[in-house]
Amino acid sequence: MSQGGEGPVCDGPSDRRITVLLVDDHVLVREGVREILSVEEDIRVVGEAAHSEEALARVVERRPDIVLLDVEIPGRRTTDTVARMRRDSPSSRIIMLSMYDPPIILRELISEGISGYLLKSVDRKELVAAIRSVHLAPERMVLSISRESLAQLHRTAGPQLSEPQLAVLRLVAGALSNRQIASRMQVSEATVKRHLHSVFTKLGAVSRIDAVNKATAAGLITGDPGDNAWTPDG
């Protein structure tokens, strides 16, 4: 099979199967996924691609319902490829396949509009279920990632505080007063109050204790006062 090979395509008015485009530079991976999907009566593979430019061309030609896209596809930057696919074929839903799930890449791809991110360790049932789920509910996102990455993704998806705001909050967690915090950070009390006001607004907090509790729950600071110590160097 050539790298960009395609299997038989059955077009017709009565064909209501979910169409899938396979994008991976490893022929064996594509063959394996194609074999998995070939036994599903409601799914058909309409094309394959081995690099980003070929994938973009196939998306325009085939307008697949689902694109199974390897996160390390050769060619363009993956986020650029996803953005182009979303622009050229808005109805196509993109499910990423990967051996790893770093939160930074996850966040970037989610912001570009992917519909799913699956580790390649998923089994046959999980892959097929993800395809059907995304097709039936386009607004839904399917993630099959590690607990650690999910936790980091959840934390970084929450309110973003600046380092000075975090520094003030850590000292608040240590039960320091505004005056003590100002002295420790070598700033004015007015500056401390301004940072606290911003923290309350971003966290939706109504008190110092509430702000600390919400920041701890979001993973912005730890629950151990010793971990929240502040020094002029950070």
C-alpha cells in the first residue's frame, strides 16, 4: 500500500455511514485502524494521508465526517493543520491520536477546535465509540488522556493570576496581614490591596479565606503554608 493509498469508496444516496479520513505517517497504523473500522457497518474510511499537505488536500476532496489525525504528522505544525482543516471543511470533526498528552499541546489543539484527543493505547471499542459520539453530538468533546494531564489541563483552564497576585495570595494563606505582606514583599499596602482586589475579582471570592480556598481547589497554590512562603526572588 502506498503512503497515501485509499480503499474503496461506496458513494450513493442511501449511504449514511460515518465517513472517516485516516492521517498518520505510519502505514501499519493506518492499516490497523482501517481494519478496525472496516467491520463497523456504520463507518467507512474514505481516504488516507501520510503528511499534512496530503491531509489538507484529502479533506477538501472528501469532506469526511471525521478526521483521525496523528498529533505528530510530518509537515505543517499540527495546530496549523487543524486550523486549516477547520477552515476548509467546517463540518469535519477532528479527533487527535497520540502516544502522549502534554497539557500545553492539548490546550492549543482544543483552542483550535478539535473534537477529541485519544491516546493510541485506547482499545477498539473506545475508538469506535469516540467516532460515533463526536459524529452524533458535534458539540461534544471526547478525551481519553492520563489523569495527570487532565488535572493539569483543569488547573490551567481556570483563572489566571499574575505572579505578584499569587505571591500576595500565598502570604494571605500564611495568615499574614496586609501590612506584613507589604513589608515582606517590599511594596506599599495600597499595592497589596490592589492585588487582593484583582484576586477576589478573578476568583469570584468574597473574603480572604474564600480566595485561599478557591485558589487551593484550582491548584493555583498549595494547602501547605510552608509551600507558600515568599522570597524576593520568587
